[in-house]
Amino acid sequence: MAAYVIVPGIDGSDGQHWQTLWERHWGTSAVRISPSSWSAPDLDDWVDAVQEAYDHAFRQDSSVVLVAHSLGCWAASTWLHKNPSSPTGGAFLVAPPDPHGPAFPRRAAATFTEVSARPLPCPALVVGSADDPYCTPEAAAGFAARWEARWHLAGACGHINSASGLGTWPHGRELLDSLSRQ
């Protein structure tokens, strides 16, 4: 079994979010980032939080998988670009928001507006939704291509968060498992 670094979006993932439910299931094999800027995200703070969580997870298991949602996808990919030689078993990137899209929280997440998708140094899978208010499927597929990641359109699941009513999101677990088998 791998160790997992949970990288939520703005304000973290609430108790009904699939990330939180998976984290509970994984127990001590999962480490959630804890930036000091949850509500007014600062990219450097979030990347430092990914590093801290990664270090903790790596002490448990040398196979670490990043499990990111929303803005957390950009924190995870930025961390991966800064740490290309860190052993990472994969990056599961769900519902990345489009920093140039009309719904992106520019004021709250200003330091994230200049991020760019470049090839990742590990296997990666991007999961998007047909009706995500923060990113069109075409933009998400473009991020996947630039990250050199597999792309999966999960159907009409909104922002693939608690409001989507996915619960433990069994389909997402299957996708994550497929990444781990790569």
C-alpha cells in the first residue's frame, strides 16, 4: 500500500468530500496538507505544505501518491516541478480550475493565476467533469496534455466535490487504483 498526500482546494475538503472520506479510510497512510492560507491561498505556502506532508508520508512508505482536488492540483503540480527527483508514485489531479476561466477566484487566489501546466515527472491522471463551473472539459483536457497525464472525463459531476454527492466516489477509487498500477 502507498502513502497518500491529500491536497484539497480552497478551505480544505469538508467531512462529506471524497478526499476526506478516503483519508479516513486510509488512516495513518494519508497525510493532509495544512497551509496557513486555506481561505486566501498563497501558492508558496501551499507548496511548502505539500513538502511537509510529503516528507511525513515518505517516512511511512517510499511510494507516495499525491491526491489533489481543485486548486490543490496546481499546488501539487508546482511542488512536483520544484521536486522532480522526489520519488512519487503518481499524481491524481481532480477538477483543476482554469486560472484564466471566468469563475476562477482571482482575488482570493491571486498567486495561483500565473501557474502553468508543464510535463510532470511522474505518472499522472487528470479527472474532469462535463459541467465543472471552474473549468471546461476542453481546458482540463489541455492541462492533462501539457502535464503529459492521462485524461478522464467523469461525466456531469459538477466540481467533483461534496456538492456533487459522490460520497466515497467508488469510480474515483478505481481511477486512482489504475494510476497506481501504471
